[in-house]
Amino acid sequence: MKKIFIYLFLAFYFGLLNNVYASCNCNHKGACNHHHTHHSSQSSSQPVYLVRSEHNTSEEKFPNCAKHYMKTDTTINYYSDGSRRTFVNSTVYNQDGTILVSNCNKVKHVFYKNSHYFIICKNSGCSIINSKGETITKQNYSKIEELKENRFLVKYNKKFGIIDIEENAVVPVKYQKFQKISDETFITKLNGYYGILDIENNILVKNDCEKIKPLHNTILLKRYGKYGLNKPDGSVIYKIEFDKIKPYKEFILLKKDKKYQISDYNGKSLSDEKFKKIKLERNTLFGIIGKEKVKITE
């Protein structure tokens, strides 16, 4: 009976000791004499509080518009964790001082066919209003961005498209991604595949690519595991038939059938040879054919 009691006591003692070690992040051995400090630092955190605020009011005139002006109140809050938040509240006024629209996070003046419009964004969403303060867009968009005269990139229900000032769909609002290549062309994503179209909805590359991305002044495309290269207007530099295309200094490295070649970004080949390997030595490109090293550039 006495032995059983001793065993139970030792089991309890070492079990308690192991619990102490488990709750401590130290690398030492032996009992931890600051376990309470560890525990309290893990179970509670310092509350974040406002340290100070900065307030500023500015007045802005719109280009080519003498009938309206805008006042913006900006507040910047600084918090104890080093973060900060900026709050913007803009109000558009008529020339006589009456309010056209208020409580805006963002305002953009638009002039079209001798009429004044405003893209306004509030916490509830974005819309286009006329000079009377009337909302002319029916949908409540999460984004409206003017691309050029009478063309607006919009986002609605996590989909992108392009509309005109009357909210006619120039490009259907159906794309999951809309990335600008130039003022006229865009990379789009539809049903998981990438394509390219222009601002008037002309399809330059169908949405059948696994990958499309800008590469300097060209566009890299990937389809069925093969790569090609286009100009931003959709014209082909290299067909989609290469195993690899990647930038190599100021040149392009192309791989096909385990052989490499080098070209510039206009598709001009720097060598008629196809090499087993390309290497750079002292700012000079060399191609390797068997054991022979051929100079490509100075």
C-alpha cells in the first residue's frame, strides 16, 4: 500500500511538472519561475487605442467647369499599434453654394457633349450623376473608372465590363478580371481562362489561355502548356508553340524541342542557330552547340 502511494505521488508530481514545462516557451530545463508572465502575455493583448487625429479641409475647382466646386474634409487617425486610417468626406456644390451631392468618398468630374457629369463613390457604392444631382446609372457599382470619353470601366457583383454614359454595355459585365495593357486594350479572365479585348469589345485573343501577362512591351501567352508572344494590339510575334519564353537581360530566350534561341522584343532573331544552352559572360551572350561556343552579341 505504501509503495502504491509513493508511485501515485511521483506520477502526480512529474505530471504537474510536465504541465509547467508545456506552458512555458523557454528552452531551459527545470521548473519555470516566470510561468505566470508567459501565460498572461499569450492570453491577453494590449488594446489598440486612438493616439491622435489630423483634420484638413480643402476646396477644389473642376477642370472646364465653372458651375461646380468641391470641398473635402480629410481626417487621419493614428493608432497605438502604429497603424493609421484615412477618412474622406467630399461635398460637391453648385456655383450658388447649394449642395449638389454630399458624403462622397471619391468624386470625378466628367464632361461629355457640353454636359457635366460626376462619378461619385460612397460607402454604399458608385454611380454617375448629372449636373442636377440626378442618378443616371441604375446599378449600384462597386467601381466606376473613366477610361476615355464616354467609356467607363465598371465592377458589379465581382464582375467587370465597360459601359457608356447612358449605361449601355459596351463590353458585357461578365469578366472576373480586367487588367489594363494600354488605353485601348485589356487582359480579361472568363471562366478561369484569359484573353485580350479592346475598349470596343473587339476580341483580340479568345479566352482560352491558361496565362497572359505583359512582358515589357509585349504580351506573353500560355495555352495547353505552350508559350507565344503578341504585341499589345493582338498581332502575333511568336506563335504559341514554344516550351518556354522568358526575358533574358534585354532579350527574349525561347526554348523549343530542347533547343534555345535568342531574339529581341520585336521578334528579330539574333542568331539563325539553335543552341543547346545560352550563357552570359562579361555582358556577351554565347550559344553552346556541342562543345563549340558561338558568340551571339558583343
